[in-house]
Amino acid sequence: MSVKLRVKPLSVNEAWKGKRYKTPKYKAYEKELMYLLKYLDIPDGKIQITILWGVSNIGSDWDNPIKPFIDVLQKKYGFNDSRIYRGVVGKVKVPKGKEFIEFEIESYAEDM
């Protein structure tokens, strides 16, 4: 079932008041990802990203990790996240200690 609401989407920046600061945990996460992420050829123009979270706590929200992860990707690969026109995100349960992030970035072809 498709539902269309005629409401302007609220951005994360509009949802919170005041300046937000990176936590030590976020800084460590960013540093680890910057080290682990290898060279990728990011397509020009509009892009699509597919992400699969491997989480040990199935109660984890599938959307909470999106913004910090995308922010690290754009820092590493030098693209503006406004170029992302579609995101496909899912999660799977894994044993504690086996958590992962799997992702793919590809050209976006409008089909909607």
C-alpha cells in the first residue's frame, strides 16, 4: 500500500535545537571507518545507496545508524549526501561480536 502525505519532510537539522557535538564514541567510529573504507569510484550525478546492518540487538532501529554512516562516507569519498536520491536499508540479526555494515553505492536511475 502506498501513502502520500502532502507535508514537507523534517530534516535532522530542523528537528533539534542548538549545536550538536560529536561524542567520543562517534569520533572513534569515524576514525575506524576512515581507516577501514578502501577506495571506491563514486559515480557522478545522482546516486543510490544500499545498506545492510548486521545487528546483535534486533530491537535496534534500522534508521538510527544512517546519518552518522552517510556523514563518514561523504567525508571519506568527497561527495555531498544531497546527491543520494534513493536509499535502501535493512537489518539482520547476528551474534554479538559479529556485527557488520555492508553497503553499495551506485548510479541512480529514476524509475518512479
